[in-house]
Amino acid sequence: MNTTTTAPRPATMRGVRLPGDSTAALDTLPVPEPGPGQVLLRVGASGICGSDIGFIYHEHKTHRGIDGPAYRGVVAGHEPSGTVVQAGPGCRRFEAGDRVIVYHIAGCGRCDNCRRGYMISCTDASRAAYGWQRDGGHAEYLLADESTCVELPDELSHVDGALIACGFGTAYEGLRRIGVNGDGDLLVVGLGPVGLAAGMVGRGMGAARVIGVEPSQRRREWAAGLDVFDTVAAPEEADDAVGAATGGRGAATAIDCSGSRPGRALALEHAAEWGRVSLVGEGGVLETEVSDTLLHKQLTLHASWVTSLPTMAELARNLVRWGLAPERVVSDRFDLADADAAYRLAAGESRGKVVLTSGDGQ
């Protein structure tokens, strides 16, 4: 494919960086030029993720496998979706006008994890995450490797695509691991954006009943209004709620999206005998009584980290087949100019997902 481009674009763009002091700073930056194997996107939407808040927004932290702070002062945002405006030399799959989701890790492309599509687990020194080690989606334009792009179906908006890029992909991977289907009920613990995604995707996968547990009344009320969960309860109501929904058996499948010690314990406690439990929430510890809770109930535990590129593409197609639009879980949308207010809300008392847009989000 030769280099392709659409109408002329500006020389500069708006982009958001995170100084690490609980603020978001808007900069004016040059619009990049795509090199070999790269595409330039006009960003339609870019989600704000809890990991950005935990590791970057308040303070620049490190994590296992990273020498120094994980964030390198780049344009933030690892949940982008947009439209290709120019394809660089050597691009063979996408061209100007194509709508895409961006898988948020560019790996080495050679290791076993990359070759399986799990660039998230690449350990090569060249691994770079959008919004962490390379410029991300909180800008009007994004330079992306063609190999990290996934087709966005026409039936889904750019906001839908931004949510698939991380939160919905994470939820789907966790639910696939535990084989959610119509033979049993699904318990979702923690109804932040990933938990809301798990409830919606679990419904699409055919769970008989979907039960949500969340300590925040504000988030419980938002979740209850989405027509996704059969029951939404506070943790102290979980015994009665799960018991009533499952006939006292417990949930055949459960997923913890809270990343908290109490949340994980609750998911294990209310899983049925021979139940399957997925852990996708970051941080914290797992603490449980082993004999009665795990061994005697014959539980199977799965842990997963985001998802693979092929599975993300599969999810996008399935959402269309199921007639589901991820953007339903979005409670607040902000223009790039209001990124500071958007991050304050996402780090505080947001009801659902918070998304930045630089256009119409379509």
C-alpha cells in the first residue's frame, strides 16, 4: 500500500499530559508524521482509566518490570479510538478513512506473548504503552503502529471503541476465562467502569442472571439504571441478594473488578460449589479462608491482565451481534479543553465511565 492521506490537517494539535500532582495539563504540540508501518489517527474518543489515576494522575509510580516511573511525560490516555487520516509506507491493512480501536501496548512482535496477541505481557525493552511510554489518545491526533489497530465496526461509535480498548476488553477476557454462559448466574463485584462492562458483556454471553455488588450508593444507582443487572446490592446486602437470585446455591461464575481485599473475598464467598472466579481488579491483596471457601467448594480461580489483540477484535464483532453499545456505561463526556475537570471527576465520585473527546465521538 502506498502512503495515503485525506484532507490537509493542521500543523499543531491539543494534547493532555499528567504532571503527577492531581492535575491535567493541556499543551499545544506538533501533529506527527507517520513512518513505516504507522498510521496517523484523528482521535474520536479517549477513555480515562483507573490505572492512569492510580499510577500517573496523583503521583508518577513504578510497577514490576519498569525501571523508574512507568509514565514518561508523554501525551496521556491508553484507551483511544479514531479514524485513520494517513497511512505511512508499508501499511497493508488500514488506510485513510478506516475507523479503528487501538490496542494500547506496542510490543516487540517477536516474543511468544506478542505472537499470541498478548502484547500486554511482552517483557522486551522495546515494549511501550500508549499514554505511558509513548504518546497516547488524549490528543486530537495519535500516531499508532498499524499492528496495534483493530477494526471498529460501523455499528459502533468511537466512544464504544475507546471503551473496548481497555475496560471492556479486560472484562471480556476475564469472563471468557471462566466460561460465562446460560447455564448459571454471574456475580460482578465492584461496579466501576470495568464492573459495568463485565455486567453488560456477561449479559451478552448469556448469563442467566447478572448480580452486581458495589459499596458506593452513587454507583449502585447508576448501575441499576442501565438495564444490565437483575440485582444491584451493597456488600452488606450480598448474602440476601445473591441467595435470592440463585436459590441459595451461589453464583456459578463470579468476577471481582474492585481490586480490593473485601471485594475479592466477597466474590469467593458467594461463588457456588464448583464455581469459577475471575480476578481482574488491579492492586491490593487476596486473603481468604482456604478449606471451606476454596477447597470444599472445589472453586477454580483465574487471573487475567487486559486481553489479546485478536480477542479485542472478537469482542467488537460480538458486541454488534449482541446489539450492545459500550457507551451506555459512560456517565460523563468532556472536551480535551476540560481534561482537568474530567480527571477530577474520574478520580472522585463519577457514577460511570468518563471519556474525553475532540470531535463528535462518532
